[in-house]
Amino acid sequence: MKEEFEFLFSLVVSGLSIGMMYSLIALGFVLVYKATDAINFAQGEFVMLAGFICAGMLAASVPLWMAIPIAIIAMVVFSFALERVVLRPLLGRPVVAVIMATIGLAAILRGLPPITIGSQTLTIPLPIGDEPVKFLGTSLAQIQVLGLVVSAACLGGFTWFFMKSRMGVAMRAVADNQQVAMAMGINVERYFAIAWAMAGIVAALGGIIWGSMLGVDTQLALVGLKVFPVVILGGLDSIIGAVVGGLIIGVVESVAAGYLDPIVGGGTKDFAPYVVMIIALMFRPYGLFGKHKIERI
Amino acid sequence: MFYREAGTFKTTYAEDMALFPLPITRWSIRVLLVLVIAVVPLVLHEYYLSIFNLIFIAIVGALGLNILVGYTGQISIGHAAFMSVGAYTAANLAVKLGLPFWITLPAGGLMAAFIGVIVGMPSLRIKGTYLAIATLASQLIIEWIINHTPAISGGAAAAIEVARPTIAGYELKSQRDLYFFTLFFALVAIVATMNLVRSRIGRAFIAIRDQDIAAEIIGINIYRYKLIAFAISSFYAGVCGVLYTYYFGIATYEAFQIVVSIDYLAMVIIGGLGSVLGSVLGAIFVTALPVVIRIMVETFGGYIWDPAALSAVAASMRLIIFGSLIIFFLVVEPEGLARLWRNTRNYFRAWPFSY
């Protein structure tokens, strides 16, 4: 009985830490959706791109303390350009158009690395040890602890930003009602660009952490597939929802994989989150914390 | 410059309801039919016929997706999953029960339609974004279930080999035989879609796409028609999957992964949303483009990339070019190739006069 409980406990703890790192990626998605109502199907590819930039810098023997800021700045520039060239012309078009454009973007980003730097897996060695950290009888890899800290800092920082700072309040106004925000003298298009830039920053951090954990190749983009269950469960426009959704999905995934994988022979990890998501869509499509503005037919 | 509609008067209802009301269109269709039925299969080498076969199969799938995305305005990122449902249904029926293709083909389509309705029931109560994510989920879940159920997937490799179709004892083995097989179904699909979209059901689809609330007010049961659209679209996808199975002689989930769903979305967007001609043009374009890319990369790629990695390079180039084309058409010409063709035609309508 005791071993049983310890097994479950260790699954939950590792699920929570992975879930927190899902939240980090989901955060980029939520930031964009909240401000611009655009769905970014390329979030995973953003993360992959940031990982490639950082790992490519390191491979060109740029020191780590420079590679990380460069990756962040590059992602901000990329997001600005993307908003300007692709998303802005699609303003006011059906939601399907924006979804398709980001799917197209995802295809481009996934195709780029093999023809530019080849298909080998790059690494991002962060200056942390390999020894697992002991925590209440279970152990966590140090990279997971770092991911947890960075995710928590990001989520806290953005919550403060939206609640207290002038820019954050303006952004919430834009998200709430674009026309009224415009009438109050807020430059809506500028805030759209800022929202994308913030998503770029979050993707850069996610890319560095996930990249150093999994290694950087095109497979890294697959973490983006976990974003959808997280944001649907938490609510598409809620930062706290991204956190709670990420934690729940992380735990579900970890526990399901721990108990079901031996029976069905693997793959539960990629499957269980989507089952949770379908259930959420049926009973609470706006998510746990999302705004109840979904249109039903 | 030969496109003239002056001087055609409709004196009977039959003429008014004809699929192609203008003599010029009827004649060009006839010429085109003679070309694809008689000239192409006799003149071209088997290799080129194999490309035509893939195009004809893709036309069926693209028409189905266009009914859903282009005419009804509902997005689906999981269409390849419905194709795999059709493919595995037909493969199991053909191998385990030994049924001929004229039973397995509609059976595969109907099974896909049934699964489509099951997926559609929860998904269609929500729109836009949520529907896109729900269909993405259905793609992953269907793929996982097929892969992990030996009764469906036929064992560990999740692939079932199927014999080629036979008609009256004659096995369709060569590309030339299969050419007529796939051409027949592509033509049936084209005519069926042209008639569907101008029927009562098709008009309801278009009304839902253009303004769903207004459609509901004039008495269209939106939920029911969306489900019908999903079912018809999945039926096409299922038939398309069955055709792939018979064409390749094997049903494998690897041929129906999410990349394929995106290929088909690329077809309907590049070809033109809400247009039968667009689906056909898009299917031709998206099927033929990889061939061109592969030839280009194999010819010139050796100067830039490692010769051993060229097939990976060609695959990546394909992703990049498709992605760019999707974005380009969405931003610049949302109505796709079909619109470009219409613009050209309209230019020559009164040529050499400007109007």
C-alpha cells in the first residue's frame, strides 16, 4: 500500500513540474488570444525556433549569457514582423483564415531547420548539475526545477503586468472591447504587436528550457500539441487558467502514463490530455476560468 | 476570347437547370473529357499516369473538405483521420470477408461518415477556434485508437495489405487500369458535388457559412445541417481513403497523419474556398507540386546540400513552399486559383474591348 502511494505521489510531483512547463508555453498562446483573438497554431514551432536560435548561437561558440538575450530579442523581432506581414492583413477576416495562416506558418518553421542547419539534434547545456533534487521522498531533475522557477516567475510577472501596469491595463481594455479601447485613445494595433512580442519572449524562454531538457530538433515543436488541452481546460483567455490547466494536464498525463502504459503498450501520454480536453469541450467549453462568451448553436 | 454568353436563350426548365448552361462551356468540357478519357491514358507513360491517379484520388478528398470548409464554413484539421477510418474499414472488409470493392468502397465512406457524425456531435455546438481544436483532437484520438486496436489495424505494424480491385474477374493491376478506376470516382465526385451545392442542402450550407444567425432565422436547422455537412464531407474523405488503400495496395495509418490533413487544407485554400473548380485545381496543384520540387531539388540541390540528405531537403522544401502558399493565398487572394481563372476569363469575355 505504501509503495503504491509513493508511486502515485512521484507521478503527481513529476506531473506537476512538467505541467508548470506546459503552462509556460500555454502562456504565450493565451497572451495572443487575450489581446488579439487570434489562435496561434504555431506556438510549438515558436518554441522550436527559439530553441534553434539559442542552440545555434551556442554551437557558434557564443557564450550562454549572450545567447539567451539574443534568442529573446530575435523572437521579439520575429513576432513583430509576423504580426505586421501576416496577421495584420487578416484583421477582420473569418477566424478560419487566421487559424490557417498560423498552420501555414507552422509548416514553414518546421521545414526551415533541415535545409539550413541540417537534421542533427542540437543541445543547450545550461550551467546546472545532473544530480536530481530530492523532494519529499521523490526526486526531480534540476532542469525541471529550473523550469518550474522560470514558469512561476513568468506567470507571476505577467499577472502583475496585466493587473497593475499601465500597458497591461490598456491591453486588457483592448481585449475586452477593441472599439471602446480605440475611442479611449488606445493605439489598438500597437498593443496587438506588443501582445505578439510578449508571446515571442515567452516562447524564447520555453524554447531554452524545453530545448535543454529534450534537445533541439524539429520534434521539439510537438510540445505545442500539448498547448491545446491546457488552454481549453483552463480557458483560452485566462493566465491563471493556463497555470491550473497546465498542472491538471501534467498530472493527468503523468498518472495515465504511469498506470495505463503497461496495459495498452505506450502512447497514453499523447492521448490522455486530449480525452480530458474533449470532456472539457462537452461540459465547459469556455474552460475553468475563461470568459463565458462562447457562442453556442 | 471565345467565352461568349450572348445569344443563348433558355426556353425550357431543363435548359435553365443544366449544369453547364453555355454552349462554350459544354464544348470545352467535352474536349476535356475526350482528352482525359481517351488521349491521356493512351499517350502518357505509366509514371505520369501514376501522378494523374494521385490527382484523381486527391480531387475526391479535396471536394469533401471544400464542402465542409468552403461551403459550410466549418474548419476541420482532422480530415486525414476520416480517410484512415475509410481505409481501414475497406481493408478489413476486403481481407477478412473477401468483399469486392463496390461494397467496401461505399462501406468505407459510410463508416467514415458515421465516425464523422460522432465527432461532429460535440464539436459542432461550438464554432471557429474551438471546432478547429476539437477536430485536431479527433485526428490524434482516431489515429491512436486505430494504432492501438489490433482488431482494426491488423497487428503491430498497423498495416493491412489489400489486393487490387477486380472488375468481372479482371484485376486492375497496371497504372493504366487504375487510371480509369480513379478517374471514374473523381468524375462522380465532381458531378455529385456540383449538384449538391446548388440543391436545397447546399444552399443551406452556404447560408450557414455566410451568416449563421440569419440562416437560423429563416428556418434552417443549423445543428442538423452542420452535421449533414460533416457527414457528407467525411463520406468523401472515407471514399478517398479507400481509393488510396486500393491504389497503394495497403492500408497504413502513416499515409493519414496530420500532415495529410494540412495538405488537403492547402488544396482547398490554394484552389479556392467554396468552389468545385477550385478543389480540382487545388488537388492538381498540391499533388503535382511535390513532384516538381523533388525534380528541382534532385537536379540543383546537390550544389547546396549534401547529396545524401536530398530527400529530407525535398520534404522540407515542400513544407516551406506549401506553408508560404497557404499564407500568400490567404493574404493576397483568399478565393484562390479559381478566382484567378475567373479573372482571366472575365478579361477575355469582351476582348478586345474593355467592357
